Amino acid sequence: MFAHGQPVYLQLPATDVTTSARFYERVLGWRVDPPDSGFQAPGLIGQWITDRAPATDAGPVMWIHVDDVARSLAEAQGAGAELRQEPTPDGPRLLAAFSDPAGNLIGIVAHSTADTGTSVTAATTDARRVENRTMPPCTIIPELVYHDVKGASRWLCDTFGFAERWHVGDHRAQLSFDGGTIAITEPRTSRALPGPISLLVRVDDVDAHCARARARGATIIDEPRDHAYGERQYTVEDLGGHHWGFSQSIADVAPEDWGGISGPALQAHSADPRISVMLIVPDGGAAVRWYYDALGAEIMWDLGGVAGLRVGGAPFFLHETNPENPAEDSPAQVGQTSVRIEVFVDDPDGFIERAVAAGAQPGSPVTARELPWGTHRQGGFTDPFGHKWSVGDASPLRAAR
């Protein structure tokens, strides 16, 4: 939803559209699709135009937020920009300016951190988290103490299905499970407090997980059972005396439905605006089966002709064509589409190969492109119903962290 007075569309003069497109894609990460003249920037869309002279020194100046003024300025100069203003403090901001390849005067600005009021300087403008392969991406990392770290690592991997991230000597290791990570350590050199700890881990199938643990000799403390808050759980004790609860979600239940009270974190999450896509298809049942078989989609619900599915955690919906609403038809029937579905996966090659093997038409081959956050690999296909899918690796999602 747009706010009154919000800038939403920008026409930017260019002497060569392709040159300008490549410049803004490299320096600011704007999404462009050469040879088309349009672009998408955060909160803004627009196009490059050649029938108006670039604004070199007159008229309004566009100021664009960046994470790091010095780095963005260097990137711009490396891409052919001309320096117009060195990084200059301006209260809680840091400003700089350059002329783009067409000659437009463009300003870049980094703002202070809102919750601290700290002034921005060239040394402190990059507030993004540093990626460190030694540390996992999760925010909370429990530390568990075992007298035999190597033995504990083997047992946890074999019994619970953990995978080792790394270990050092015989005194510390990191183990991961479906996006979560624990550190295990021994009591002699660690600052972690010894003694039994209780943990709760989410799994897809509690009964199968319990059967695996039981078969490997683990002590089951509480058998799998359903709870009013929408979870099926069991509890097991490991070889170090720690208690592990494993939990499977079986229903979406609000805290108020079982006697709880939603707090600010849950309320804020529930209030987040959500945008998804509804794909019009000629046969709802056939489409559900195809997306399930070809893309591995999870079927959230199917009402017959209308269905909700999910790929990689992202929901999308299907609606069968309605003769009473000819304005909505499938792309294959009208012969064109203006929508492209974007999906980010770890293996774009495999995802596309699976879709094509199931009857999709191959689109652009997977190619590597150098973007501000690094190399991004992307390709695509058209599904049997005429919808175009663009499939890339997850690097754009990681860049936003």
C-alpha cells in the first residue's frame, strides 16, 4: 500500500540504456532486465529514458541510501562514475555524490542507527553482520557439556540425526540440525556450566524420530503424545544426561486458544504484511499434482479448483479458470504473461532439471552473474500452464541479512 506523497516512479535520463542499467545493477543492486528500459529499486520502480537530457547540475537531486558510503562510492567510480562530492558528514548522515555514466548528478547517503543515534562516519556506515563460516547463521547457540566430546558427537549424529559442522581437538565441536546448531564441549577447558540441560528441537516426524532414537538404545522419558498447543512431542535422555524434547507441529493454534497470551514478538509477526501469488490454471487438480511431483511443492490445502501450496517455505496459490470471469485466464490459454515467479533454492540446476523432466519448457540456462553481494546463479523454465519461473541460488536472501 502506498502512502500519500510517497515517490513511487522515477524516470532517469540516459544516453545509453544498457550502460546505465549495468551501472545501477552493479553499484546499487537495482534489478534490471536489459535490453528493457525498466528497473526495480527498493520501494521504487522506474525506467531509463533517452528523450530528456541528463541533469548534471540543475533541478532535484536524487539521494539514495547505501550501507557504506565509502565502499559504494568506490564501486561507482570503478564502474565509470565521476566523483562530485567527497564523503561529508551531515548531522546523523554521511553524504557523497557522483555523476552516473549519463551525467546525472546522484547523491548517496548512509543514515545513523536509529536506536542509538550514533553519527555515521566512513568507518561505521557498514552495519551489516559479518559472515563467518566458523559461526552458524542461527542467533541462539546452546552449549552442552560432555566428558567425551568425540563420543558425544558420534552419538548425537547417529541417534538424533545431527551433522558435524566442525570440531577442534577432542574438546569442542559444533553440530547442526535443520538450521539449528549446538556447541558441545568438555568441562576442563570450557566456560560453559556443567550439569544437565533440557532442549527442545522441531522435527518433521516425531514418531519416526523416536523410533530411530529407541533403536539406537536411547532412554525414552516421555513417549510421543499430542498437546493442546498444536504440537506432538516426546522426550529422550542422551548419554550425557541432557534431556531432549523433539516436537512436531500438527496444527496452527493461537496461544489464546489454549490459555496463553500472545506477546509483542508474536503480535508483530502476525501483523507483518504478506504478499503471495495466485496462479490461474486450466485444471486445478492436474496443476496440484504437477507442482507436487515436479517441484516438490508441499500441499497446504486443496479445496478442489483452489489450492494452497508451498515451495521452500514460500506459499503460492492455484485457482482454476472460471468461465464467468474471462478476465482471469491461464497464460497458456491467452498466449502471454506479464508475471514471473521468483524462487530461491540451494541447487537451481537440479530444481530446473526436475521441472523440465516433468514437462516444463526450459528457459534461460543457469548462468552466473556478478552482483554487489557476490556471484548469483540463475536460470528458468516455463511450466505446462504457461507460468514463467525464474530459479536462482539463495545469495540475494543471504545478502539481506
